Amino acid sequence: MSGLIDIIENDGIKFILSGGKGGVGKTSVAGALAVLSAQRGLRTLVLSTDPAHSLSDSFDQDLSGGEIIPIKGFENLWGMEINTEKGMEEFQKNLGEGAAGPDMAMASSLLGDVGGMSPPGSDEAMAFGKILEFIEDSSYDRVIFDTAPTGHTLKLLELPELLDSWLGKILTLRQRLGSMMSGLRSMMGGAEQEDNAWEMLQVTKEKIRAARIELSDSEVTQFVVVSIAEAMSVFETQRLLGSLNSWNIPATNLIINQLIPANPDCRFCSSRRNMQQTNLVDIRDLFNDLHITEVPLFETEIRGIEGLTELGKILIGEK
């Protein structure tokens, strides 16, 4: 069973996704894994796909512009918070300008807003678009995704299938409309327009299929699940792992975060710790096929390179 150090030291792992229930420390883990990867000499990019971004807070640096920004203190680490609203505006604009092809543009004017159709799950579609973008991009040795809370992440991982189906419908519609639109253009005296959209859609479908293969390859992708020792988080972890398993997305590591240290002088602390320790017994039993890393609750907020480096050492067993 591979631990986090094995993942970090495996230069073949290009994609690491950090996910779990909201508030369990996914972003801190993603940041720490990015720092560890960069310290190994890998050209590393860390991306936030969470609509409620906190990657900027973790690195104590503004990464909110929707552009890739160098992380201060490193020559080989970059970060970005994906601006999904901006991305969807560009997507709609492109379709409005006929990116779906002249046939679809004409169909839109005759049949309604066909060209303005959006793919399912706009926020998640933009995030998945970034995965597609970096699968073929050799600029980075490793790309780490700080994903949204479980519900959004499940939608994101469901997208390859949904988008494949959506594009299939678009292609079928284009095929059916092709001859009709050609006839209409002739009747109206219009010239035949060059149409690259058909090829673009076919290429996109192939990219989505390639992404499905990459995401299910344990030598390329690893999903690191982050949880805390509380019942609701454990239930959500079971749900997430079940979905990852059904989509064949490799997940061999579970991080149990924010564990309260022993403090016999504090009744409240002791009570919370006892609750966590009881839940830990169940967690070890439930997830005995995973490598479990236990992380203590930090005295202060994990913020900046120093805090992320400290967390990274705990994740790989150096502390």
C-alpha cells in the first residue's frame, strides 16, 4: 500500500487531486503536496477548482486573477484559482460567435437559442476544462487540484461521461441539420462557409476520452481524500470513496486531519479528543484498505510556505 511519500517521490504521477467534505483542510493538504513536489525539483502547478477559493489564503499570496502566477520563494511552483464565471462568459461568447459552426449559428436564429447551449455543470465544466488543458501540456511535471467540497467534486468527476453524451447530442444535431442548412444557404444565395467546428467537436470528444483514461491510471493520477474524525465527515468520505471506486479513479490515501492532542488539564479538549479517538477506531476498520495518515490540529492557522512545509513533513512521515 503506497503512502503519500511514495506518491510524492513517484515522478510519473502527474495529477494529484485533494478532496473531501468542506472545512476538513483540503486546501492546506493540496498546498503542502505542491510544496513537497516543488522541493523535489518538479515543475509544479497547484489549482483551486473550488468556487469558494482559499488557495490564496493558504499561500498568503493573491492567486485570484484567473491567471497562473509564480509562487513566491520558488522557481518551479505556480498557482491559480480558476475563475469559473469568467470561463463560462468566454464559453458563451465563443458559442455566440458561431464556435459551434455556421450550421448551428443559422439553426439558432431559426429554432431559438441552440448555439447558446451550455454543457452540464458550468463550474465543474470549467474545472474539467483545465484538466483537459494540462493533460497535453508538458509545461508542468505535476498538477495538483484543490477540489470543491464532495458534492461539487462528484459532479466534476462525473463530467467526462456527461460531456461525452452532451457533445454526442451536439454532433448528432449538427449532422441532421447539415443538409438542411446547406439547402437554406443555397436558397438564400449564400456561399458555403468554411466549418472547422465539426472537427473541433470530434477532437474535444477524443480529449475527454483521453482524460477518462488518464484519471483512471494509478501511475498517472492519485486522489487524496481528506477527512476529520467526526461521524458526518466519515459518512461523506465513504460516499466519495464509493464514487471514486465506481469511476476507477485511484485513491489509496486517506488523511485524517485536525486531531486534538492529549491535554488532561482541559475537560473540553479531552472530551473532543475521546470522541475523535473512538471514531478513529471505526475509521481504521472501515478504511483498512487505504494508507491512513493522522495529522494533529495545528496551534495556529496553516498559512504561508512555512506552515505548508511543516504540514508536508507530517504528511510524508518526517515529523
